[in-house]
Amino acid sequence: MKNIFVVVLLAHICTVACSQAPDAASGASPVFSLKETTHDFGTIVETDGAVSYSFEVTNTGTADLLISNAQGSCGCAVPEWSKTPIVPGGKGHIKVTYNPLNRPGTFNKSVVVTSNSDQSPVTLYIKGSVVKASTETAK
């Protein structure tokens, strides 16, 4: 019985020790840095089509930064992001596209970004006002 306990204990210790990330042992970690977390599109015309803004991400840490997901608050705010690791000192992007069609009025949308940094999750915001095209503009 004692031997079984020792074997199980050793197996558990090995599992825990092997599951530690190499960066955690060395103290290296990525840092998710942004110049801004909000972009104001101002006034946009509904019929002019989708508008986009690219948030620049800088890894100011000492390990690779991996953006694993970015989720918009609705289907009208669609994020795209750097899928490859962002090396220390490197830059990536999170591009958010907003479709104003049939959405007149002010808007405030968010995008939640998940990464392997201690700052995760990070929330980005886009806002603005959508106006219908005037009859003169449509001509």
C-alpha cells in the first residue's frame, strides 16, 4: 500500500513539474501594451460602408505575446488580430471593422482581447455616430 502511495505521489509531482511553462520558470513574461484603448470614428454616413481602425499592440515584455482571441460585443463590430506570436519589442495589431448599415445613431462597441499576458483580458472600444445619407448626398 505504501508503494502505491509513493508511485502516485511521484507521478503527481512529475505531472505538475512538467506542466510548468518554460517562461514561468525563467520569470520571462509578455506585456500587452497599447497607445490607446478607444477610437472615435466621429460621424460616419450609413451608406458609405464599413469603417475600420487598427489598434497597435506592442509587446513590452520579455517573452512572446500570443493573442488567442478577440470577441466583439455584437456582430457589427468584427475584430481581426495578429495570429503569429509577437516577439519582445515587436508590434502586432487588432483591426476592428464596424458596419453602420441600418444602424443610425450613436454607437459604443467593445472588443475583449484575450492573450497570454498578465493584463488579459484587455477591452478595446470603438464609438461614433451614424447618420443617414441625405437625399442630396445620394444623388
